[in-house]
Amino acid sequence: MKEKNQVILTCTECLSRNYVTHKNRKVAGERLELMKFCSRCNKHTLHKETK
């Protein structure tokens, strides 16, 4: 069962969907942006929340 507060993080350079995380939608109204390691790019890149 998919939780309602689950979000997918996508690499901005290669567009691969690498991470799944949770966020509190009541507190965080905007989309999540984190610097994470992309195994496809083999470096730290900006990952943004997707739908």
C-alpha cells in the first residue's frame, strides 16, 4: 500500500529516479530539493521531488 506522504526524488542531470522518502505535507508546502549521490552519474547531484 502506497503511503500518501511518500515522494520520489529524481536526479536533475540524468533524470533517473533514485530515492524514495517521506515528507510532512502539513509543514513542507513546496517541493523537496536535496543534494544526493546518483549512482548513474557517479557524483553528488541535485535531486528534486517528482509526482
